[in-house]
Amino acid sequence: MDYKDFHKRLLATTKARKIFMPHITKNISTAFAIYQELLADEKMAVFISTAVGGSRPLTPLDDLVRPRCDECGSELRLKINAVDESGAIHPSAWVCENCGLVNYSDKTVKEWLEVLSENR
């Protein structure tokens, strides 16, 4: 699921909560299933597998091509307000969750979004 799909699902869940909770049910999964059955323009699964993203929250960066680790080739994750070994705070850092490589940056998240959007 990409960020746009997540946003659509979030809006549908909010609608289901407003319409069916607590009047019909107190369970959000039931409310979402009823919403899907009665009102939704397109069907979505009630449950989402975490096999791809795990417990990591979705971000706008998920729709963009992120840099890869120089050492192992894994996609890097962007860390905000990263603190280096000397205690200096950087606006961001690219971190490899696989091998631990960290590349500190003076760019903000907004600046990285602009750079990555240009490279689509």
C-alpha cells in the first residue's frame, strides 16, 4: 500500500466511524466492513497485512525512490533531527536499517521531498 492508498483508507475509516459508531457498533473493523458493504465506491480489505511495511508508519516518502545504502544496497530511511556521535543535531539523516550506515544531512525533510520529487 502506498501513501495515497493509505490516505484513501484513512478517509474511509473516518467516514465509517462517524456514520456507524457508536450507534450501530463499537468495533471499528465492523463499522468499516459495513461502510464497505453499503457506501464505499471501491472495496478495500478490512484487514491490512504488515508483511511489507511491518509496524513502520507510512510516510509521503514511500511513493518516492529513496537513496540506497552504499554498503548493502538497501533502501535508506530518513531520520528527522538526527544526533551524531559528538552530540550535534542535524535536520535529517539517511539511515540503513540493515547495516546501520548513517549519512547526516543539513537538508530538512521538506527539502528532501523536493529533491526526491524532482528525481521521479
